[in-house]
Amino acid sequence: MKRVLTGGLGVFGGVVATWFTRRDDRRPLRIAWLACLAVLSFGWMMAQSRGAMLAAGAGLLVLVYYLRRAVWPAVLTIAVTVGAYIVVLLRLDAEVNLIERGSAGRVAIYQWFLDRTTILDTIIGRGMSADVTIAEEELGWFVDHPHSAYFTQFILTGVLGLGILLFVIGWATRCALVQAKRKEALWLALIASGSMALLFDCGQMFSLYSAPRIEFLLLLVPAALLMGRVAAEE
């Protein structure tokens, strides 16, 4: 959990830092934000969480699309930092493979749960308090959660619960697009990065039962704030 949460927090901060590198007119503040971005970029790379890396890519692509040249200093900072991290990693271990874990067993995990999912489970799920662990003797290693917020939501609440989750994310995305048209693309970038981060990790989305896995807050908190803001404006 620490690796995933650390990477997610780093990406969240990195997206915000990228946004503020073009917001501040004073050069010293821009330099300070770029320095923060370099530290955060190195941090999410050190976490070696592929979900965090994908989340960073999604958030940054949104900002690059809407802000164009205004974020090139931030993009260059991230590129240099990632390059420095790879160089350091290779110097420490010349045989390192950044993707050596392959799927990290997720395909086998998903298949194990799907093989035990009934038609009723598909519709309404097993219930939010159902056990979502796999004993070590089943796959050869202990699995403490299904490693995907969306898949976990499906297993526990079926297509009904998953549909509600996707509806909330879709509603937040709609609100974020409205703000992006007003040149406030940060919200859309946070929603994009948060949605991507939860694709390969985290647990239940709508229950404190999933604590201490709190990565879902990186998506639901900005989504709730954004929907409240847009609702107040409308």
C-alpha cells in the first residue's frame, strides 16, 4: 500500500505543481514550483508503481492539451528528472528491468475472482463486507485485495455498483470539461490521473471499510469538490 499511495500522492502533487508553474507570473515562484515538481517526479518514479506512472501520464497529457507551450518548462523538468532516475537506477543495478514484474499477477487475480462469480454476483455483487482476499495456496502468493478499484467495485456490488461508480466519475468529468473550457484544466487533469491510478490498484470506492487503502480519496475528493462548485454556479 505504501508504494501505491506514495506514488499516487506524488502524482497528485505533481499535477498541481505543473498547473502552478504557468499560473504564477513571478519567476522565483515558478522556479520554486519546478523544483517541487522535480522532487515529486523523482518520488513517484522511486515508488515504482505503474499505476502512478500511468496516472502521471494521463494528468500531464490533459494539461499539455489545454495549456500547450505554457507547461513545456514543467514537461522538460519531468523528462530530465525521469532520465536522472533511470541513470541512477542503472548505475546502482546494471541488470535492473523496469517492467520485470510483467502483469504482477493481476490477470491471474482477476481470473480467480471471475471464475467464482455467479450470475447473482454479477448483478448485485457479494456485498461490501465480503472477503476479497485469496489464500496463498491458491495462487502461490497471498492476495490481500483484487488490485483494481473498478474490479473490486464490480465484485462487491456487481454491475449496479460499478454503474454508479462510473456515473459519478462521468458526472465529475462532465463538470471538469466545463471548467476546462474556461481555461481551468487542473480539475480535468486531477480526475484523469485519479481515474487512471485506480485502474490497477486500491479497494472499495464508496465505503470506509476499504481503509487503510485511501488512494480512492485522490479521485473522490477533487470530484466531490468540483461537482459542488459547478452545482453552486449553476
